[in-house]
Amino acid sequence: MLMLWLPEWDHRQRRGEKRSILAEEVRMAVTGIVEDNSKIRDLIQKFLNMQEGFSCPVAVESIEEMLEYLEENPAPDVLLMDIQLPGMSGIEGMKVIRNKYPEIEMIMLTVYHDTHKIFDSLVAGASGYLLKHTSLPEIVEAIRTLMEGGAPMSPQIARKVIGYFNASKKENRPENGLTSREQDIVTGLVDGLSYKLIADRYDISIDTVRAHIRNIYKKLHVNSKAEVIAKSLRGEI
Amino acid sequence: MRMISILCPFLIFLACSLQSVTADAQTLPFRTYTIEHGLSESVVHDLIQDRDGYVWIATGYGLNRFDGHQVDRWYSRDGLNDDQIYALFEDVQGRIWIGTESGVNIYEDGAVRSVTGLEDMERYSVISILQDREGEWWFGTDGAGVWLFESGGQLTQFSTVHGLGGNRVREIRQDGEGVLWFATDGGLTGLDTGNFNTWTRSDGLSGDQLYDLDIDERNSIWIATGSGISLMEDGEIQPVAVGPIYEELPTYSIRLDGLNRVWAGTEQGVLQITEGRVESYTTADGLPGQIVYSVMVDREGHPWFGTFGGGVALWMGDWLQNWSVDEGLTSNLVTSITGDSQGRIWIGSYGGGVLSKDAESMESWDRGDGLDDNKIHALWFDRQERLWAGTDAGLNRIEGGVVRSVESQFADLDSVRALYEQDSGDFWVGTYRNGVYRYRTDGQRDHFHDENLLPHNSVVAITGDSDGAVWFATYGGAVRYRDGEFMTITVEDGLPSNGVISLSADHPDGVWIGTYSGPALYRDGEVQTFSSEHIYASAVTHMLFHDSTGVIWMGTNQGLIRFDPDLYRTATNSRERERAWRQITREQGLPSNEFNTGALYRDREGAFWIGSVEGVSRFHPDRVPLSESRPLVHLQSVTVAGEEVDWSRRGSFSHDRNLIQFSFSGISFDAPSGILYEYRMAGVDSDWTVTYDRTVRYPSLSPGEYRFEVRAYNSSGVVSLNPASWSFEIERPLWMQWWVLMIAGVAVMGIILIIYNYYRIRRMVDIERMRVQIASDLHDDVGASLTELALQTDFLRAGNPEPEVGETLGQIGDHSRRIVSALDDIVWYIDARNDRAGDLTDRMQDHANSLLTVRGTDIHYNFSGLDMDRRLPVQIKENLYLIYKEAVNNIAKHSDATAVHVTLKVDGRNFYLEVADNGKKQQERRRSGQGLRNMNMRANRMGANTDIEVENGFRVVVRGRF
């Protein structure tokens, strides 16, 4: 069942495709922004539009506006989303968007380096997070990494991931359990190992580590049994 | 004062007339209790006194119990088999056995009940009861013989068939040798060792119909028969000589009083037989009924008589002799008494003129004999044995039985109230309206009145003291005349009243002055008064005299008052002072409680004659009965908040029922109204309180343990042996119970703690919230602006500016980001969700990763043994992080290290942080840079020690305790 969930990146990964090949094949990274601070929003949008291979056709103030946009326009590949927003909160909005447009990758933009909020957003559907004061080139780099199948995961997030899946086990949600390799990687992250050290420890490539991490994010996005059932009824599973 | 002087005679007269109108026949030394006093009926069949002192009265309708104050009554509706009660008996357990028209009842513990096993007797009238020394019961019936009720419950009837003299058995007694004696209607039957023997007229009995018997300590049997009294001594029966009348009449009852006197109730009054001398008392002597069915002698020695139709009478002794118009007086309002050398008594009365009497004869004089008026106020024998009589209309003299006219110098006197002749021969005449006159031996007359030397013109008594001074009782105070000088003693000197009406000047203590408000003593310029709880201490003292022992006697409007000044003087408390006073009233046989001013005379035998509104009485002060028997005292009722409670056992009442009233009664039939009570409430009163009331109220007792005690003193001052008492408790209200108080205390403390904690926590929360708010606001507003700034520089740099400009922009961006990062740290460590050890290590790793990993430095963390869920104090977390951050920044800035080792341990409350690298570029490090100083400062803030080495690589160790 989980297999059905794996995005195409993973299929490619399993097929042994190389990152460089993927990079060449990458199409224009279409990005959307939901950010209530108009200056930051405009700066990021302008900067992205200036980058080669990037476009940012939509930068709105709220989830509601983004949803309207998505109704009538093709979905972007990546959404940068603030958490504190007027109207629907970023975390709520992520859930809504992920349910409707599961193909959109979401990156949380946050002022706080607040692991709790970050983790909440990861569970809600984000595949990564960025501090707002991250420099614009770094933001572009992060989007690119994500598009290429990478995913950041800090030790504290990793620790929360372990706690989350342990709790899930206790609640008898085996469908969300981590595989042993995923478990290894998360443990490595908790120990503070870099992706490289983890890849060395387990004799795998950094890309594989990233792919595993992305998969762990996906698993996080199924929040409850009820949600699984809902997806199943909609024919998504 | 003048008002009183005018009104007083009128009031006295009015009181006298009322008294004479309402006075009943109780003029002789019998005290009577009738249905007016509460008896249920006037026919009295039997009388007994129980161990508690109560007198039980078997009447023709109902059973009565009397304590001297009130009568309790029981009828068939209260459980008696019949309302007709014949016989009473108190057994060794204190139960009262009651013989009725229909069998036997028992009174026990406040209730009357039937006796199991005696149902068969309900067909018979039980007229006599005895418990013999073996504890077995004998019941004499009216016509059905005698019944033996054995302790086993067996009931046996004995009658004439068995040898009983007759089947009507009126009395059963057991003598000292154990022989049972039955007074039957067929003679005297004795039961000795199983044999009935009967004595009849033929054996010397004065009659065969027997009514009663009593046995003295020599086993002599006094027998009341249908015709006189017989005495059985040593088996020989003799009639007792009681005079021809009584020898023919039935004697219904006979009792020995333990004082060698035999009292017998007969068809015509009572006989008293003392060593062969017989005295009779009939209705003429004050007995309330002629037929006397029963006689009983109480514990104080008073004989009681139960009469047919007249209730109960109590003989008060022969200490007092009384004469009234019934005995030949011309008037009962005796105002003056004197005596001549032959022992004749001369009596002046209000309206009855002058009367003289001796044991044999009486002679009287009135207006018809030449007296100015029949209203006599004063009599005086002068040294020539001439009787002077002061009347309401002048002065008269009786010589040789003839009323003579007085000398002209006396002729203008009108209402004469007092007469006195000095040893010098000077003769004083006190008047009601004109002061006092002195008739000197030289024939001159002096007149003293309120316009010269007297305080008042009413002079009602005159006497002389041993110093030769003359004393006058006036309505304006007491006046002394000595050596030609008058001295007046009034209320200003301490007299209870200016209305002085009696004097006694020959007492060793000084001059006693009787006023309208009690007595006073004058000596050497000092006036002393005497107090009592009883009203009689301030009674109208019509006459005042003393006996040979110095005891003061006062005839008042409250009876005769005996006052012992020595006892009063030596008393140390109010109760002992009360003992100095004693009241003798109609209860003790006085014909009246109202005496008349000046009607006092001491005869040659030392006896006093006193005049009252009911004639004249004579008594010897030393023969006034003083009961030495201890009174008994009982609680009568206890009411708590108005409800009567059972005081036979300990009581317990709620705190709001704390109004308690005690009624009690002392039993002394000597003088029931003269009983003095002392009570105290242990728990409230430290001392005894004295009262004559029989009720005490405690209006609002606070919760606690109490014991009420009361004891009684009889009129002679003898105290009861055991006080009556009752213990009870007023419960603490719920809110005063110890456990409630404790719970409440704990609750209050708890609430205080909760409130305290609530406010403390709220304050802390408020502070925390405020900090978070400040930090967040800083972060949001400042952080957002700085973020904008940083992004702006990024944007500008992306536009490829001049290298210098680009560098400047980069610096601006970096600064902005550093500030945002610092704000971020603040927000992190004040957030309570981030206070676990794991949060700290996460952030430590995060920081190192972002700074060092980027450079390719390997970081090795040693968090082994660290409990990631262990909570750390905010201050510790903050400072440890900042030290760590400083160290990592230091390494990142200045070190060429390729590996960094980070160790964090928390052991109990001890913590340990170590950051060490393997850098070689020591020389480039600033040994005491700002960073190192910051680390020391932060360590100090949390009371930790820092150890910084820069020799072999950079190494910071922080040890501390929280």
C-alpha cells in the first residue's frame, strides 16, 4: 500500500537513475508563494523569476487566494508557504492543498526556528522548511534540491520523527511504520551525523539518504487511519 | 416623710382588717395542707414520708406526694388500680407500695405500675402493707384476711380460719423479736413461729375492733381500738387512761414519735400522751378536721395528722401560746402589752380598750369605763404601779381597776403613742402629732416638737439606755436626748429609713433601731445595717428586742425575725450571713405574720409577749424550735429551651438549646419557705450562689461540660448532706467541632495555597507570556524587517553590483541575519516546550551543523547516558546553549580543527558540558577575547565553573549544579 504512495522520484531512484541525469531532465521549476509579508513575498518572487529555470507565476497573501488560483491555473511544482497567515493557517492550508493537489511540493517558510511548528508542518504535508532570513540564493538552492529529490532533515526533526512513529506503533498504525533503513537514517540524523556520514556509515549514496528522507516525509503526511480510509474511498490509494 | 406619717396608720389599719378577714382558723400551732394547697382530696387514709423526704398522702381520691412546696398527684388514669387509696409502704429499695380499693400498685422511677403476681388481690381493698424482715410481703385486706406474698411469687391468704382474729386487717407490724402483729376487727393477732394467737377484750383490750398499732423499742404495743387505747407490755394488755371521753371513742391511728410521746388520731381530734399526761387537740385548737384517720411523725419530729375531710395537719410544737378574741380578747389588734408586779398581763388593743389577764381570769376596760378612747396605743406601769394608757384621744390612768382622770397637765394630749418613765422620775409622753412631752418630777412640762428640737412630731416609741439617755423613735429618724442635748440619726447617717418605729437600747452592742426598712445598730456615732437575700431584712420592724443571749428578735410585717448579730459579724460569706437571719411565720404556728408597733412585753419568766393583728402570743426565745435534721434537696425539673428533659441521666444538648432552667426543692417541713438554697454550675460559677428561689435560669451557656449542683439549708441553717446535681453537656456547634475546625483549617490553608500558587503561577505565566510576547514581537516586527533587509541585500547583490558595494551589502545581510538568529535563540529558550535535554542537544547539533559541517569539520557528540526527556531549568538551558554556541562560533572563526567533540552530561542535578577541538592554530586565538569573557560570565550566571584551555586545541569545560 505504501508503495502506491511513493512519488515518481522514488520510482526513478529504484530504477537506479542518477541525479545528474535527473537534473538535466528537470523542467522549469514553477514555484508559488503564500506569504503575508508583501515585501518578502515580492522579493522572493522577483528573485525566483530572475533565476534560470525558475518561474514564480503566483505570489499571494493567503491560502484562500492560492486555492482560488489553483482552481483555474496549472499547479506549480513547489509552494513556499508561511505558517502565520491571515485566514486559514499555513498548516491547515498545507493539509487542504496536499489533499487536493498531492503533486505539489510544499516548503514551509518560517520566521521561527521552532521545531514544534516545523514538525507540525511536516506532518501536515511539507517536505521541508526554510527560515525566512535564509538568503535568496539559498532559497533557490533549497528549491532546486527538493526538485531533485532531496530533503533536509535536522537532528531535532529526526528525533521527532522517531517519537512520532513510535507513538504510531503504540496506536497500532503499522501502515505508517518506518522501514529499518529509514530507522537507521533517522537515528543517524538524531546522532547529528551529516548526510555524508550517514551515507558512509550505511554504504549508500547521499542521494539514497535523501530519497529515504523524502519517503519518511511522505509517511508523515498520512496523519491518521481515518485519513487513509478517506483517501481509499477517493480512490487515491 | 410627712405623707407616710399620715398614711401609715391608715395602711396598717387597712392591712390589719384585710388580714383579719382573710385569716383562717389556723391560729394554733398546726399547719394545714388542704385541697387549696393542691391535695387531690380531703379524706386522708394514710401518711408516710419516704427516704427522699417526700410525704405521701393516701386520699379518698388519688395518691399525693408533697415536698413542702407543691403536691404531685396520681390517679387511676396514671396507672393506679383505683383512685381510693388506703395504705402506703416504702420498701427497702425505696419503692412505694400502694394499697388501693382494688389491690396493690407500686410507684417506682416516677411511674405507678401493677405488681405481677398480685392480680388476685385486685378484688380486695388493701388497707395495710408490710414487708417483713425476710423481705416477704403482707397485705391486710378489708374483709379477706391477710395475704402473704412470698419472694417466689407465691400468694397465700390467711383468715379467721387460720386463727386470725378478724378478716379486716387495718395494720401489720413486726416487733423487735420478729413477731408479726395484726390489728384486726376481731382483736390483736400475733404470728409467732407459725402460730396465730389472738388477744381480745377478754384479754384486757379496751375494744375488739382494732384500727392501728405501733410498737416501741421495748416491744410494747400501743393499740388503737374502737374504744380508746390499749397498751400491751410483756404480754399484759392494759387500757391507757386518756380520759372518759376518749376512752369511749374510736382511736383510728397511733404513732410513737421517738421523743417519748405517743400521738393518737381519734374520732375527736388528736391526743398527745407524754409519760401518762394526755393532751388533746381538736378543731378548736386549729386542727382542720375532727376525725383523724392517720398519724405520721416526720424525720424532723413533727407529727402529721391525716383527717377526714380536712386534709393534712402538721403540729408545730408548743413553743408558742396564742390568745385571740376566741380566747376572750376584746380585739385581735393588740397594740401594747405590759405586766404588773403580780404577774398579770395588761393588753391594749386598737378598738378593744384595755384588758388584763392571768391564767384564770380576764378583765377589760373601755370607753364605758372612762377611757378616752377604745383605741389604745401605749401602756406603762409607773413606779407607783399605776397603769398609764395612751389612747388615740388622750392619756388615761387605771389604778386599782378603776379608770382615773389624769392631772390637768396631761389633759390636752390627743393621740398618745409612747410612754416612758426615767429612773429620775421624769415621765415622757410621745404623741402622734405633737412631738414629745416631758413631765418633770417638779411638775413642769417640756414640749419638744419639730419646731424646736425634734426632726418630726410623730413619736411612736421611747426608751432609755444604760447611760441615762432617752431615745425616741420618730418618723424623722431616731433621736437621743442626753444631758439636755438632742441628737438625731437619719438616713444621712446610714439608717435604712427615717421612719423609725422601734428601739432597743439595752443591748451590749449598742442601740438597735427598727425602721420601716429593717433594723440598724447605732454605736459610737456609727450606724450599721444588715443585709440578706431575703426580703425580711428590710421588713417593717414594728418591734425589736433581744433575748439573754444577745439575739435580736423583730416583730415585722414578715413574721417574727430572729437575727444573730454575732453570727452575722463572724460570717465570711453571704451564705453564712444568711444563717444569722431566721424567719418564723405562720408556718411555725404564728397566728399572723403582721405585728403591731410597740406591742411587746417581757414577763417575769423571761417569756416575750408580742401583739399582732391576730391577738397576742407568748413564747420563750430559747424554746423556739430549731430543726437539726438535715434537709433533703431534689431537682424538681429541668427545662432546656423550654422543654422538660429527663434529668435522671446525663444530658447532651445542641449549642442552640442553651437556655436551661432548673427547678429544685428542699424538703424540710420545719419551715419550707425558709429554706435557703445554694447552687453553682461547675464550669460557669466559681462559687456558690445563695437564693431563696427554687428556680434558677442559665440563659446562654456556651458549649462545654457542666454540672449543676444545689444544696439546701433549713431555717436553722443546717445544710443538706448531699447536693442534688445534674451533669450535662452543651455540644459544640458543628463549626466548633475539632474535626470540622481542622478540616476547615486545612481547607482554608489549601485555598490560600491554591490562591497563592494560582497568583504566583499566573504571575509567572504572565511574565513568561510577556517575555514570549516581547520576544515574538521583536522577532516578528524586528525580525521581519531585518529579514526583508537581508533579502533586499541578496536581491541587490544578485544584480551584480560593484564588488565593494556587494561586500557591504553582504555585511548588511549577514548582520541582519545574525540579529534575527539571536532573536530566534531568545524565542527558543524562553519557550517552555523546549526545556528538555533533547531540545538542547537538537539545537546544539543544529547550530554546529549549520556552522561547522558546512566547513567539513567532523563533529562528534557524546550524549550517552543523557536522558533526553530530562527537563532543564530555563536559565541552565539558556546559558549552556549560549556557552556552547560561543565555543562553536569560536571554533568556526578561529580554529583549523578538523574534528570537534561535544559532551553533555546531566547526572542528578550536576551538569557537565565540554567542547573541544583538535585545532593547531593556538597562537591565533585570542586568549581573553570577548567570546571567552562571555562564556565565563554566562557560567557565573548559573553558578557554574568554567575551565578553558587553549594549549592543545581549544577546550571548554563547564561544571555546575542546578
